[in-house]
Amino acid sequence: MKTVGIAGGTGYGALELLRLIQNHRHLKVVALFSHRQTEMAIYEEYPHLTGINNLQLEMLHEEAVKDLDVLIFATPKGVAKEWVHKLRRDDLQIIDLSGDLRLSAEEYRTWYKEEPASDRILGEAVYGLPEWNRDLVMESRLISNPGCFPTASLLALLPLKELLRDTSDSTIIIDGKTGVSGAGRSSTPLTHFSNTNENFQPYKTGGHQHLPEIERYASAMTDKEVKIQFTTHLVPMTRGLMCTVYVPVNKEIGAADIRHAFASAYQNEPFVRLLPDGMMPTTKGVYGSNYCDIGLYYNENTGWLTICSAIDNLVKGASGQALQNLNAMNGWNETEGLLGHPLFP
Amino acid sequence: MKTVGIAGGTGYGALELLRLIQNHRHLKVVALFSHRQTEMAIYEEYPHLTGINNLQLEMLHEEAVKDLDVLIFATPKGVAKEWVHKLRRDDLQIIDLSGDLRLSAEEYRTWYKEEPASDRILGEAVYGLPEWNRDLVMESRLISNPGCFPTASLLALLPLKELLRDTSDSTIIIDGKTGVSGAGRSSTPLTHFSNTNENFQPYKTGGHQHLPEIERYASAMTDKEVKIQFTTHLVPMTRGLMCTVYVPVNKEIGAADIRHAFASAYQNEPFVRLLPDGMMPTTKGVYGSNYCDIGLYYNENTGWLTICSAIDNLVKGASGQALQNLNAMNGWNETEGLLGHPLFP
Amino acid sequence: MKTVGIAGGTGYGALELLRLIQNHRHLKVVALFSHRQTEMAIYEEYPHLTGINNLQLEMLHEEAVKDLDVLIFATPKGVAKEWVHKLRRDDLQIIDLSGDLRLSAEEYRTWYKEEPASDRILGEAVYGLPEWNRDLVMESRLISNPGCFPTASLLALLPLKELLRDTSDSTIIIDGKTGVSGAGRSSTPLTHFSNTNENFQPYKTGGHQHLPEIERYASAMTDKEVKIQFTTHLVPMTRGLMCTVYVPVNKEIGAADIRHAFASAYQNEPFVRLLPDGMMPTTKGVYGSNYCDIGLYYNENTGWLTICSAIDNLVKGASGQALQNLNAMNGWNETEGLLGHPLFP
Amino acid sequence: MKTVGIAGGTGYGALELLRLIQNHRHLKVVALFSHRQTEMAIYEEYPHLTGINNLQLEMLHEEAVKDLDVLIFATPKGVAKEWVHKLRRDDLQIIDLSGDLRLSAEEYRTWYKEEPASDRILGEAVYGLPEWNRDLVMESRLISNPGCFPTASLLALLPLKELLRDTSDSTIIIDGKTGVSGAGRSSTPLTHFSNTNENFQPYKTGGHQHLPEIERYASAMTDKEVKIQFTTHLVPMTRGLMCTVYVPVNKEIGAADIRHAFASAYQNEPFVRLLPDGMMPTTKGVYGSNYCDIGLYYNENTGWLTICSAIDNLVKGASGQALQNLNAMNGWNETEGLLGHPLFP
């Protein structure tokens, strides 16, 4: 058994890690760190864990981490970048779920309005999207876990390398929708039930920090300078995220080529499910699971391809993907602890 | 007082007409027609009307219509086209909320899989989007009321006539989202609460009958052959519809030109509210009302404009717009009966 | 036109007053007071009022009130009791929507943990439930508007005066359920969407401040010392409130007597709708309206009567009832401004 | 590995069995029976099972069952009673999730309006509430799995044997609330999203078939003739069930006695969690899990005890309890396959 500590112990990311790791044969969560709450047990903060988990919340500090095999930051932006360089050891695997290590130093300053982590840390961190760069993940001790919108978007774009229309005009449109848990646990007017229920609302238009992350890695994947028009919307539901991605494809490409590209890319991937022609994913179809479901619609009349990509924002969009990365880093079966059925209905 | 009859008397469209017309100074609903239910009063079908409305449901027939001033078809496709030519009179104003009179004969056959209305009827019917063609509406006795997605989409596109990028490649992307009431009143697996709640799902991808309607009138508005990539999604809420519209604009156009075009187009429109820079509409902001709220975001980096357009699908997307048309046709104030506040929260 | 000022101008109660009074022929809202926000217009706080209402929020003070005909406190507890004695005038009608004036001084201290209003103010305030004490309301200049649970509960109990079982053991059970807007506008863990959605949860068990209010007025109505076992639950919806009330009835009473008592009590009431045998109300059946719908089920086997009583917590449970009281106080038709249909679906 | 067949293979009960048994070390589902759908795989009916489960749906018949170790009826009423006597074998364990075997022959005729199973079958069937009659369950080959409301209600009442007030007048009040999945998978006006969302509605008042089931077993548990006043309500959520149970207790009993009775009854039960004083359960606290959470509030002023009892209607209220029974019948750890965390948020 490897021992795991989780920073951000009272957040939703930590909750999902506890739920998923409970079924894991090689991992055990032994520490929960929080700066908000200490001197209380996690079940006091989350009564649904009564009788299940008695871990005490404690402050993160170097001593507390020294016997851990794994440390996961399920923290808001700004925490991991302060701690990673202090806590790293050769025999400590670190995964950061926040955006701290995903961008270049310059992009981070622009979009997160804070000083970034050191260049050395940024250089070492591997972007943990196993479907793209599994080999690097397996070698890494420091993983930058992708954001929720980037995960759904990049899995929609990864197979398109050869198919993207190649004109100076070409822009990819990503219309993203997320459940309210994506906005985190803090109580704000935006997350107030009476405001959010029976409401569909764009938020952070033009300013979402996932935009540079998607552009950066989509460009890396396709060897082109990809430009994205990105909108995010809040859906009156707790979990679930969908990106409807619109891509102009090269004129000579047909529907069969597109399907073939996706089928090839994902035929051996345990968590990406390419749906048959005429079928689109739903967020409920992946509820509570680590799947990313993808559906395709190519419109010959316009030459645009519509890709719908659905994940559970808290699982494949955060904690499940972290566990998938951890499995890869340790040479375990990548699905270990992650094969629970989607919860339906 | 002019007398109104409503066909499709047990549907949601009729309900909204009853609610809105109740406040109208010149109209009174005196007949409700239904082929599903007769021999019962509307309040037996809809208990919330207990003590409010005792109208009996009756079969639609020529005799029943002969004393009416106004007849509104709030029926599924296929009903109006059978009845309009039989019932029309010089002194009868007819409004059809269904899709029967919105397309060319050929398009109707393709998308609705039925024989269309006669050419004469199709030729006489005026598409009732007053913000675009108020003058024609005012002259008309036969109105084809726009669909819900077309209303939100076309109001987003109307001011763009001069701004649309003019290349052979250019396609407009419309990402539509609607509450479940848009799927009508019939009980189907799609509208089942346990399937729809906590779910976000595309539907009818590539096959939505509102696509040709949007292309047809967007082309008419802009004098260009507009191509649309259109996706519709079901949101776990009852009311509300948003179209996120992505438009490639001409290179020489700037954000100020765009805002000016929208401001000019809508400065005197009572029901279109152009939101200030940095603000996007929400569906709850128009809940139960006839407003269409519009927000703009121009991305200089990509050259694409994002327009969010929100309506209540049952009001501005159906019954409210019908009433607005009726007001225009009769020379009344166009806002008569339509100034109720959005219901919030 | 009488002029109205509203204290608590950014709360849900004020919003509903604005919505309802808009349709009122004799009232006009001319001032909105807030201690949280000033120097901004109401539509900046609530964008759905853009283009509809431009009133500036201002601080409440004596000067600002001096030309008003009506002042409504739609404030949290503790505000009205500080201001009423300072602002009252012979020609100012005051309605308090908070709990400040509903209890005896002693009860207020126990349940609200604050010093009550003066005995004089408490003595003058009339509990504004017109179905019970219309005559007093009509004479009053100072109305204490009932709470939401008390309104639904007392309207369920009012006709029972003669029917209540008369034993020392007899207790009435009130099982209350409310939408989340009942918890007000502040953003708290309880009102967070991710916590409240897909959740049904009791709250304030045994400690809800509406319990003494119900016991006090139920006792006054029935001339008995009524004891209540009261539970309140939060329903994952925004609006709507239902009390399921369980009453042990006297042995000699039958179902027909019970129905007769309710029918007699409410036959001339414009806002209480007694549903026929076998039918129970729903909260959606009164959505956005001032109705209170009541259904009855008498179980001969147990001798207990079940009464379901449904209101919109923000209308008949707050602002609508305030307007109904105001209509009564001014000798206007009690339904003025209050006849909008319930919004369905 | 024991092999399991499930009748009612396309219903929600079967879905939950598939989800739970996937994690079970001794069970494997090998057959899904359906009379509605055959010639298709379960993942075609439920796309969320794509890539997870390829079982073909087949007709139930004697041959198909002959090699099974376990047969579970997750069928509507009326199916199990027709099949059990044909299919039973000494080495076949049968569990019926429907109401077919829960009542006496006479009660079944009254409440289910059909002919009951034979006296012999009814006599052999053991009511599978392990917290009450574990010993009988362990000996049985034919289990009648409790209904969802009865499970929550009976677990609330079981510890009260000695505490119930002992007067001719005494009635227990059970105010039940369930998510919409409790109404099953068929698409009806009641389960239509637009009707159910933002709505709280009683249903089947006085006529719910779970009433006689609760009265029968509550009486058996307490050796008294227990009378129940029972109301069921539909909550706008998919999963979750709460019973708020009101019990008049003997005068000499105090809060400490009550707590002691519950603590004693459940101290060794793995799935019943007694919450501390001042805390009430929520349905989300047991979401997707087999827990039943119980909270207590004793009101000295009225002498009534309020018990809130929360379960997931599809787990402890149906499929989870079936698996718990199956574990007990086979001498396995009763928690096998059932320790997944509640899904939160």
C-alpha cells in the first residue's frame, strides 16, 4: 500500500479522491490537509462520511508530508506553487489539480494574475493527459493535472491533427457547459440555488483561465497555432461537463476519414468511448465515472465538424484523472479504482 | 374587445396565451379547441386554472370559428396547414405558432416529411418577427410565428448585415440550449425527469427543423447565403432558451462598430435589451417575459464575435411573440399585455 | 396613486412587490431603501430589471419617508422594530414582512434572541391574515404580515375550530416544506446549489421561529391551547411551500362535516381554493400567484385528517399577502394587482 | 462465483443491481430478462453501459433459469407471483423486489387489485429487512424485499417497541417524500420534467400500497396494532427518500431513553447510522449508497418524537437491500459490494 496525503482536504476534489481511492488496491489516504479547518474530522465537515472516514484535518507542513508516498494538491490556484518546491523528494509523487503548473510563466502571470512557480518546477511538471502523453506521465514524479474544460476539449481535438483546416482564418469554437460543482465549494451569488436553478448563464466570457491552457496544448498536439473562441456556461445541475467543439476541416476530408481518425486514436483507451454514428453523449452517461464520451457530426454542407465531448468534471475532469495518472506513474493497471459504473439514473 | 380562439387548447402555447391575454385590454379568449380532449373544462386538465378559467374544450370546426376575430394555432406541425385554407376569412386574423408556414414548400417536405400547405397560403403568410419586418406584419392577416431557436438566433444576427465576413468559407455557428418545455407536453423518455434532471444532452444533432428556418431568414435579412452549423441541447430546466452565436466578422470591423450596429438596430425596440459591455444575458433574466436579452463579446485575436441571446421559449419564443404580432396587426401598442416583469428568483 | 417605499430593497420580498405593484392601479413604488447597497440602481443589482426599473437604492431615513403613503419593511428580523416607532405617522400605512411584530414580547425574546419592539407597537400591530381577521386589517395602519409557514398552516387550520379533537393528548403535526428562496438571498452552505440540488433536508428542527407564531394564532383562532409538532424541510426548488398538516378530529365528526367547514370558511375568499375530493394541491399550481390551494383527506381508520396547503412562499407567503392587506386597508378590491395566473409550466 | 439472473432487466432496479454487483467478489450477473425488449443488448437501451456490459436482453423462461444460482425479480407488481412457483428450486435463491410477496393474500387483493400468489409461496417468503429479522433471512431461499417507504419507515420504528404511547387514540404519522425515480421508468404526466421540476406534490394520498405493508410489519415488530396516517410526496430530484415519522411516546419516557433505544438497536448495524443530537439526515448524505441515516428530535412540550429517516430509494430502498439480503443468505459479509461512498456533491 502506498500512502496518500491530500491538500485541500475539505474541497470537492478531495472528496472524490477519497471516494475513488477507497476502491483502490494499492493506495490508502492517510492524511488530509486544510488551511481552513483543522481540529476537526472530515466527517464533521461532510456528514455523509460519518462512520466511513475519521481522518482529522491538519495543517500542511513539511514534517507531515515526510512519510507520504503521494501528495495530491486539490487546492485552489496559488497553493501548489508555494509548496511544491519545499516538499518535493525523489520518492514523493506529486499531482497538482490546480492550474498552477499548466501554463508558461508568462501566461500564468497574464491569466492568474500572480507570480508563477519557478521555471524549474514548471519545466519538470508533466501535463497529465495520458491519452496524449502517457509515456511522459509514466516517467514523471510531478504531474500537472489538466483542467476540466481542457480535458473535454483536448480529447475532442487530439485525433484531429491531420484534419484541421489549414487557413489563416481558421478558428476552433468551443462552447463549454459545466455543472455548478465546477465553480467550487464557496458560497457565492453565482452558486446560490435560487439564482442558478432554472437558469442557464454564460460566465467569465472571454476571460476563462482554461482558454490559454486549451490553446497551449491543442497547439502542441497538432503542431499548429490553434486559436480558440471559447465560451463557458453554467448549467443548473451539480455534476457534468460538455464541450461542443466546432472544427473547420480540410475540404478533401470526409466523414469516414474523421471517424477513422477518432477510432484509431481511442481504440485502446479504456476511458474514452467513441459513440456510434448518429449518437451524441450526455453528461449523465458519465456521471460519477472516469469516462469521456465523444460523439461526432460532420456537416458536408458547411464543412464543419461538431464534436460533443462529455465528462464528469469532478472525475475525468479532476480527481479521476489524477488517479489515472497515478496508476500510470506506478505501472499499475490504469483503470485500477476507476471502473465504477456511471450512476444512472 | 376582440374575441380569440386557440387551437391546441391543452398545450403549453395555449396556456401562455391565456396567461398573457388575461392582462390585455382589447382581447379576450372565448374558445379553446382540442382534438385530444373535449367534454371537459380547461381547469380539469390544468388544475392551476381552477377558479380562473372555466372554458370548455371543444373540437375545432368551421362553425365554431365563424364569430371569432382571431384564431391562433398553438398546435403541433401538420394542423394549421390543414385548417387555414378552410377557415380563413377577411375579418379573421390568424397566427400559426407551428412550423407549418415558415418554410418553402420544398424545404417543408424535406424537413417535416409531410406535404406542405398550398403555395397560395405559403405566399400570403408573413413571418412574424416584428423587429425585422414590422411593416409586413402590420398589413397581414396571416402570420407565421417564428420558432423559438430562430427567434433567438435571428435577433442575434439581424444587426450584422454589414459585418458578416464575406468569404466562401464563412459559416455561422449556433449553439442552442433550451429548457425541457421546448420539447412539448408529451411524456417521452427524453422528457422523463429521471433522465433529464442532472443531465445536459444534445438532441436532433444535424436534424433540427429549425435549421432551415434560420438559414432561410438569416439569408433574407443579410442578402447573403448564410450557412449555419447548428446544435441544440436540452438543459435541465423547464423554461428558457439561449443561443450562443459565433460569427466571423470582417477584418476591418472593430468592437465599436459591432456595438453600434446592435445599438442602432434595437434602440427603439421594446423587447430587445442590449446588455452593456462585459455583461451576458441569463435565461432567468427573461423568465416568463417577452424580452430577448443580448450580450456581445468580440475577440480580436480570432476575429470572431460571440453573441448570447436569451429568451423564454414559451413567451418571446412562442406565445408572447404571437401577442406582439397581434398587437402590431391591430395597431395597438406593441407592448400591450406583455410588460410583466421577468419572474425572479 | 399612493406612493410606496420599500425597505430591504435588494431582497426577494422587494422584488416581488415591484413585480406585483407594477400591475396595480392605485399604487406606485417610488423609493427603495437598502443598508447594503446605495449609490446604485436596482437594475444594476438585478439585471432582469434592466429597462424596467431605474430606481436608485438609498439609505432609509426619516426625511426620505415623509412624503410616502405606504412603507413596507421587506427586511430581515430586527430592522422594523428599530424604525417603526420613529417613522410612524397618522397618514402612513406600514406593513412589516419580517417577524418583528408577530409575537408577544416574551416569545420574541425567546425565539429571536433580541429585544422586542415596544409594547405599544406590538399592541397596535394587526396580524394581517385577511381570511381570519379582515375587519381588523381594514382598520389598521400597522400590519404585521404573517410568515410563510404560518400562512399555509393557519389557512389549513382556520376552518377547524369546532372539529379539533378535544383531549389533553391532542397535538397537531405540521410537516412543512419550502423552496430555497425561503432561506433568503444570502449565499450560505445551505443555499449552495451543489449542496441543495438533488437533496431533501430538514432544517432548524425544533427551533424554527415560525413555531410560536403558528401556536399563538392557531390558539387564538380556535380558542384552545394548540400544541404543534413542527418540522421544516428544504426542497430542491426555488419557490413554493407546502404544509402537510395532520389533525386529530373529534370522533363524531365525519368527512362531510370537515368538507363543509372548509367550504363555508372559504366560499367567498378570492385567494383560497378548496380542491375537490381526491385532489391535492401542488406548489406549481400556485407558482407566482397569491393563491393558497387546499386539499383534504380524512382517514376514518385513524380518525386523523390530512390537510395539504400550498402557497408561493414569496407571494401569499410574503409580498402578495402584503399587497392583499394593503388593498383591504384602503378599501380597494382585495384582488387588485393580484390576479396574475400561476406560471405553468 | 455465483451466477445471477435479473428479471425486469431494463428497469432502474436492474441497473442498480448491475452497478453494485460489479464490485462483488462472489456474484456475477449473467442474464438479464425482459418482456419489453429482447434482441438487443442492455447498452443499447442504456448507453451509459457502452463498453461496460454487453449482456443481451432475453425472455424469461424456465430453461434460461435452470443454471442460475440467484434470480432477482426487479419487476413491476404481478410478475413475480406468476413465476416464482414455476421456477423455484432447492438450489435457487430468489429475491423479489416488487410488492407481490409482502402482504397477506387479503391485503394484496385489496391494495394491488389482483389475485395474490399462493398461500404456500406467501408463507415461505421472508420479509428481507435484516436489521429486524436477520436470522430468518439467513435461512431463507425466497426473500420478499421491502418497499422503499417501508424500509425507511420501519427502520425509524424498529427501536420504539417499548416506547410507543399506549392509548386507543394513538396513531403514527408518516410523512414520506421521494425522488422521481421512485415512480419508475415509464414516461407519464407525473414524471414529465416540466410538470415535476420546481414542483412539490403529494400523490396517491390515502391509497399508497406501502401503507398496509408498513402497518403489517410495524405491528409485527411492536406487538401492537399500529395505525398509520401516511402521505407520500414527490420531490423534484431523481434519487433519495425521506420519511419524517411522528410518534407519540409514553409520558414517562425521556429523550435519553429514546436515544438509548436507537443506539442499542443499531450499534452493530453496518448500514444504519444514528446521527448525533441536533443533527438530521439529508437524502444527499446517502446518495448512491446503502445507508439509512436517522435523526431524532423529541419535543417535551408535546410528547411527540420526530424521526427523520433517509435512504436512497434505489439502493437501501431496493437493490442494495436485495444485495444485503443475498449476502446474509450466503453467509458472506453483509457489506460485500455495498461500501461505496455516498456520492457527494
